[in-house]
Amino acid sequence: MESLRSILEKVTHKNERAKKLRRYIVAEAVYQNSGQIAPLDEIVRLKEKYRFRLILDESNSFGVLGSCGRGLTEHCSVPIEKVDIVAAAMGNALAAEGGFCTGSARVVDHQRLSSSGYLFSASLPPYLASAAIAAVDVLEDNLDLITKLKKNVATLHNGLSDVRGLEIMSDPQSPIVFLRLRNSTGSVKGDLQILENIADRVLKEDSIFCVTSKRSTIDKCNLASGIRLFVSAAHTEPDLVKAYESFKRVTPSVLEGQ
């Protein structure tokens, strides 16, 4: 947040032209590459102080965070009106495809006139829209799914907290559990090779599917290499126990072989 504040200060300080521009802060609610949850209340405070608009990507939080799964605004008790545009992919909690973008009436009217989904042939097929609506209905009628998901996240997070050689970097309430090496090799390539070896072995030996994060060449921030696991409400407790016990067995073996 201090980095964001300094950037906003730099952009706006003694810049009269900046006041006439459309300026946006764009944030992920749950960060795909770290599993961390954005501090929305602080972002909103900075947005209002420096007169920016806020675009919030809720792809990994919609149907997950909050008592009813309404996302980061519900999780942080921030009025939805404080967020100018909310966008989310529907391939995660809703198990559909495509995505949605919403906001105030002015924003929606503008998007209807200028978004590619209305101007070109990229509109969402009706059956996918129907599937997403049905998924929302299921969530609204079965809030125990949110409770089950939170319980599963806590179970896996606690189980992985004492894996020798790895440490958890993600938020304890995040459905994306992010692990990184406790002691780096000193090189991104070296770290990634060890993590890939761990991911390969838990898949081959215990059928645990996870992915290693790979930094893009356009990333400006220094993201750590890591392993990501994705938790759902459909996982059973034996599934989760099997996952963290696999990491506890495989990780020390891989690290000792380096």
C-alpha cells in the first residue's frame, strides 16, 4: 500500500492535467500469483484521497469471500458503491465460461455502447449465461457451500503450515494456497526447478495436481516462484489430508536430493 500511495502521489503532485484524465487503480481481490487478499478498505481510502476510480477483479473471490460469497466488498465490509467497476471471470466459482463487468448505471450504459461483446461477435453464448445464473442460484440457496469451502481452506492451510522446506505466502482465507521455498537457491531458475520437481512427484506418486507459478517477462514486481494449490468446496477432508501429507513426505526428499 505504501508503494501504491507513493505512485499516486507522484502521478498527481503538481500535475494539473491529471485532474482532467480518467485515472484508475486496478486490483485483484485475490491475487492469482500469490494468493494474497487485497486490503480493499485501504485501497478505497487512497482512491478517494487522490481522486482515482477503482476497477476490481473478483475472479478468484466471487463465490468465495464473504459470508454469502459476494466477494471482497462483503469480506471487507466495504459498500459496493465504493468500487467503480467490478469484473470477474466465470470459470472459477461459477464453473461456466466468459466473464462479467458491472458497476453504476452510468458505467453499465457506457459499456453497453462501447464494449467488444456488443460491437463484435464476442458475446457470451446464451447457454453459458444460463449456466452462470444457475450457479449463482445454487450459491444463494446453499450457503453451506461457502462454509464448507472456508473449512477446507483452513484444513489445507493448517496442514501445509509445517511442511519442512516450504512456507505459505498466501492469506489464510484465500482459496489459492501459495507455497514457496523457505530457503531460496539464490536464482529464480534454481528455485523453479526444485518446485517443479516437487509438483511432478506429488502428481506421479499421489495424484495431487498443483501448478508452479512462472513469472512473466513483463512483470515489474519481484514475485517469488512458488507452488499453487486451489481449494474447492467439493474436496473432502481425506482429499486434503492426502494432499498435505504428500507434500510433507515428498518435499524433504526432493530437497535432500539437491
